[in-house]
Amino acid sequence: MHLHAVHGTTRLLGLIGDPVGHSLSPTMHNAALTAAGLDFVYVPLPVKAKDLPAAVAGLKAIGCAGFNVTIPHKQRIVELLNWLEPPARAVGAVNTVRIEADGTLTGTNTDVVGFLAPLAEGRDWTGRTATVLGNGGAALAVVVACRALGFARIEVAGRDPVKLSAFLTRLSDLTGVHPREWSTLDNALEQTDLLVNTTPLGMYPQTDTSPLDSLVGMKPDAVVYDLIYRPRPTRLLGLATALGLQAVDGLPMLVAQAEAALTFWTGVTPHRGVMGQAAEVVLADLRRAESSGQR
Ligand code: NAP
């Protein structure tokens, strides 16, 4: 474990959410802050939904430099902020807040660039079709990012038609976004160029589950992207690689959204690879603990 020096001048960064105990963000951020010689420390800050306004006012009062936001606050925090950067405005949710010197609160959403990071190189997605499984918070950022990549058609599958319809209403400014009934996903797979899982199906400890049981029929050059990073790969990505499809797990997104957040707060680009290595060390420790039955 890295020793992180804390001084009288050290500024606070953190993560607010409920729960925050299993987050990799403190490890990734403190590794990058240490490597870059930045005088900040990043800590997990558990905040219950009812306490959000008081917690944000308190962080402002104590001179906190900024914070990440996770479940359940990503959407509710919006009303407490003074300014939203374009990605946060497009998504309608915030995962990163900067507290300016005058106390102004600026929100952004680095999940959009995070999601794009492993897809940005090499391929032209213009005119293609994406299929997004799930209609929660992460799916909002995924759809906005897919639109930015130029996909002509983005189909979103949700298990609850009422929630799916509310999700599509929130994104009604975007063209080309359509609902897809979960029961007809098999037909969609044949048409899709990018399949994205934004549900928690397959995440530790339910690693033997998958949002889909077969990917047979998918185009041979299709990409299957699972936002989950524990385990790596998920059962869904195992199905993809068994068919020779390109598989992308959630770790590059996790790392890229964190790198973008650190730059948003400090103006400094983190040293390449530091956050990813720190995350991999924690994930390897967790795997060892799992196999010895500790968690
Ligand atoms: P969320 O807001 O709770 O959304 C989860 C979505 O999954 C909801 O639409 C939910 O449907 C759906 N879902 C849950 N169980 C399902 C099931 N059995 N069948 C079908 N759909 C189901 O959570 P989130 O913040 O979007 O996060 C979703 C996943 O993405 C998590 O695994 C999270 O770890 C991962 N994630 C990864 C990154 C990264 O950087 N790699 C970033 C953000 C999120 P209902 O609305 O009907 O409940």
C-alpha cells in the first residue's frame, strides 16, 4: 500500500454516496495524487440520501476541493449545483463536482468520456446500431456517449416498461434512441454492432448470472462491452470471447472516468497507467480473498 503524506496544507477530495465502502476510487486517486506530487487526499465519505444537502454545504464550508458522486445522489445533486458542464447537462446526472475558490459548485459527468475511452480508437461507428441493456444511471451516460460516437440507432432494453419509458423521456432531445422489449432481444442481437451491459447482472458475488444466455447470431465484428469490472471477465464477456467477438470490460471506463475527474479538480493529467495499476492490485487482492473464502 502507498503511504500518502498528509500535511497542514493538504486539500480534501472524496466520494459521496451510500454505500462507498467497496469503492476503488480512493485507491486509484491517492495513487495518482502521490505519483503526481499533488497535495490532496481522497477519502470515502458515506452520505445518506436525507443528508445530501447538509453534506454538500459542509464540504463547501471546510474548503473541500471537489468530490465524486455515486448512488444514490447522482441525479439529486444536480439541484444543489450552480453550473453544469455539457456532459452533465446532456446526461442529467453528475458524478464529479468541483468546488471553486468562491464556493461555486460546478458539476460534470466523466462517465461519458470514461465509457468512450476503450472505444474511441480505430473504429468508425457512424450509422451503426448499439444495444444498451438496462435503463439506470450508467445507461444515461452510455446512450449520450453512443450518440456522440455517431451511432444511427441506439436501442435500450429495460425490464420495467414504465421505467424504460421514463428513461427515454429524459433523453428525448437525442434522436435515434428507441425502446427494445427484453423478450425480443434475440432479434436485436443480429442487427447490433455494439452490445453494452449496464445492468448489475453478472457482478460479484452473482458471477454465474448474465443478462443474456447466448450471443449466437451476433455479427462477427460486433463488440460486447460490460460495465462490470468485478469479475473480469463476466459471464457475458466469456460468451462473447467464446464466439470470437471483441470483449471490453468495465475497468478501462472506471479508470478513464477517474482520470478525467482528477484533471477536472486539479488541472493536472494523471501519470498514465498509475490508476489502472492501483485498481488491478486491489482487484487481485479481492480475488485472492474470494478464493480463500474471506469475502
Ligand atoms: P442503476 O442506476 O441501479 O441501474 C441498474 C439498471 O439495471 C436498472 O435499469 C435496473 O432495472 C437494471 N437491472 C437490475 N437488475 C436487473 C435484472 N435482473 N434484469 C434486468 N435489468 C436489471 O445502476 P448504475 O449506476 O446504472 O450501474 C449499473 C452497473 O454499471 C453496475 O454494475 C455498476 O457497477 C456499473 N458501472 C460501472 C462503471 C464503470 O466505470 N465501469 C460506471 C458506472 C456503473 P430497474 O430500473 O428495473 O431496476
